[in-house]
Amino acid sequence: PVLKTNVNFFENVMSRFARRGCIGCHDAQNPDGGLQLEGTPQQVYDSIIANGVVDTGDYRASTIYTKPNAYFADVNHGGPKQIANEEDDFALYLGGWIYEGALFVDPGPMSLQTNLYPLFSNNSLGCQGCHGNDGGLTLYGDAAGLYTELVTDGRVVANQPYNSSLVQKAFDNYPDVNHNGGKKAVYDYYKEYNMISTWIFEGAQD
């Protein structure tokens, strides 16, 4: 296969773990086999390295590549094989990242003002149709007001996006929590999902 080059762990690898459903088993609360694929980029990277699932430079010897890859049918994986073959987009990015040395560049902390506020003020997620000025959660106003709505009023639990109604109600990887306005597919809205959940994992600071 022609592997991808200049692969960014945060943008190209973490996103595919979420989109393919890997965090359904390897989440922050119940990391299957100790492998946690949900959290801040640093937490996820540290978990991958600590679990020894990457053989740096040799992607075909790395179980994080072979276990979920259907091409390696003889390599057991407790969950489904999320990668169809070695030409799969996921395989090309994951393999390329490992081949290039499994490097990590810290993208820096998420900011309410810089990263999250624009998601809601610009209506990137389409939430303002219901959450305008009609009572309940209001997503108009300034960043300080948004912080009050989300954190002070308890819709966000610092360090725990999986216990935060903002995340549970907005995204489809929490199917047991109802939301009258529907849910966004993590597959299509991974960038937004990751910004919000990472900000919460980092402590939901203002």
C-alpha cells in the first residue's frame, strides 16, 4: 500500500478511532485491555505507547494496526474488524503514522474562547435553532455567558465528557441519553466532538 505521509496524530489518527467506533470499547471509562482511545491527544497517545501496541517504524508488527484490520484475519480482535484491508483509508493513515515513527505533536490546550465559543456563536453544530433565547440552555451571548450555561449550571462535568450532558445529548456515541433535537454523528462532526470532549477532559477551564 502507498501509505500516507506527514501524518498528524491528532488530526489524522485520533479522528479515525472515533469515526470507526473504536472508542466504543476503548473509552476513558472502560478501556478494553487498558487501551484508552478517548481523551486528550496526550492521554490517548500515552495509552497507545504504554500498552505496547505500536512497533515504531514497522506497522505490520504493530497490533494497533493488525488487530482491527480484516487483512490480518489470523490476528484476533475482541471487537469487529473496523479496517477492511490494507488499502483502507484508516490503514493508510495509521500505517503511515507508525512508519514515520509514531510521532506526537501536542496541539496545545483547547480554549473556550478560541475553540468552543465559535462552534456555538457561529452555529457550526446547528444548535441555535432550539437553544436560542427561548429558555433552558441558551447558546447566544458572550463567552462568559456560555461558560455559565455549560459549567456553572452543570451541563459539563470537568474531566468527564462521558458524564456531561452537553456531550451525551449532542453526539450519537451516547445512544442511551435522549435529546429531543436529535444527535450529531461523531463520524461527520468529529472535529467539533473532539474539541468539546478534549476541552472537558482538560478541566473545562474558562
